[in-house]
Amino acid sequence: MSPLAQRIVFGSFLAGVALVLCWLDVNAGTPDGLWLFPALVVLVFFSGNEIVALCRGAGVAPLAWLVHLGNFLTISATWGMALFWQRWEAAHPDRLVRSWDIAAVSSMAAMMALAGTVFLAFLVEMQRYRRPGSANINVAGTVYAVCYIGLLANFLVQLRMAFGMEALASFLMIVKLGDTGAFAVGKFLGRHRMAPQLSPKKTIEGAVGAVVFGVTGAFVAFYWLLPLFGLETIRPRWQVCLLYGVLLAIVGMIGDLAESLIKRDAQQKDSSRLLPGLGGALDLIDSSLMAAPVAYLFWLFGWLQR
């Protein structure tokens, strides 16, 4: 059989399988996507193997297991959330409807923007390609930077737009108080280094200070500051408030260390000298970027409003 004949036969077979799966997905009475999702997982897995091999051929060494995990989590989260929302909306037609709708359309816009960025990154590299060895790295760097800054920052926007100023204001107060606690306690009481390879000045004592200050910020924000400024919010149960403060403080510290990793790898002390005493803009928002998705989940599911 000639290559063209093989292409026609095998392509027709795959098209038939796809049509059957689509028909079953609609008519079998199962949750939407149940017949198609396994096929997508298989395709994504083998596609991931191929892109890893291509990158390695160009001198880039992505972690194959992490590529596969990231791909799987992305498509699983998208499908799972769609299924969840179908049932949530049916069971709670009036619960958080407006917030969820805004979050949904905002997330869709963010996904399209990220997809557009990937497209443009390839388009630009096609135009300026001259010799092997840099195109994959340039595209990867572009997408990485947009995911780290733009994708994570999109959660800050959604906190404000979908859940109100109380969501964003309380979030910023908790995270920045956590930063302050880490710096102050670490400076005066710090003895035991937490991550000497990445940031020699960060200490375990400072980490404890971050958690204490973050929890304090959570209670102050929800029980005093927001009502003082007339921002409508239901006071969360103290256990939820405590958990919220602890998690934001911890994830904020991880965000700070993530930027330290970037700077250490680039052999830079600060991201820039834009802000005297603080460094660059990234030094200012690093903890907020990582912590924003955690806050988003709390507000999305109404855990702070019960």
C-alpha cells in the first residue's frame, strides 16, 4: 500500500472512530465528554512526548513527566469544572450566579489571550528564524513569562471583577502583611535559614512571622477594616478565616522564593532597581502572583461567605 493510500485509509478509520465517540458522547446518557476525554488524554500524552523530544533535539531539556502532568491537569481541570458547573447551576440556580458568570467569561478571555500569545510567539520566531538552536528556547521563554506574569495576574483581576473590592482588598492586606511579618521577624529574630541556596536572608523564624501576620491581617480585614470602609462582606467563620490567612501567607512565601529562584538562576540580586529599597516591580508582586489563585478558589466556592 502506498503512503497516500495508507494516509487515506488510516485517516478515514480515525475519522470514523471520532464520529462514533461523538455520537456516544451525545446519546449514551453519560456525563458530557466522558467518551471523548480518554481519547484526548491519549492524544495529549503522545503529543507531549513528541514536543519533549523535539525540544531536547534543540538543546532544551523540559521535564517530560512535568509536561505530561501539566497537560493532563489543564485538560482535566477544564473538563471537570465544566461538569461541576452544569450540576452546580442546576442545584443552586441563584447561588453565586453573577460571580461565577463573570469568572467564567473572564477565564475564557484569559485562555484565548494565552492561546493568542502562543500563536504570536511562533509567528515571530518563524519570521526571525535564521539558524537552528534558539527558536524553541525563545518560544518557551515567551510562553513561560506570560504564564508566570499574565496568567497568574489574571486571578487578581478576577478577584476584583467577579467578587468585588472586598475580595481584592482583603487579599492584598493579608499577603502584604505576611511579607511584612516575614521581613520584620526575620530581620530581628531570624536565626535558622530556610532556603540558603535561593535566599540566604530568609529564615524559619521569618516564615512563622509571615503566617502570624497573615492570619492577623485576615481577621483585621474581615472583622474590622472592610466593614469600616462600608464594603459589604459576610464575616467568615473564624476557622475559615484562620485557614485563609495561613494558606495565603504560606503560598505568598513560596511565590517570593519562586522569584528568588529566577533571580538566582540569572545571577541577579533584584529584578530591577525601579523601586528604591524594594527592587523591581516583580519583587513587589511576586508573592501576590502565586497566592492569587488560592484566594480565587476561596471566593469562587463561597467559602468566605458562609
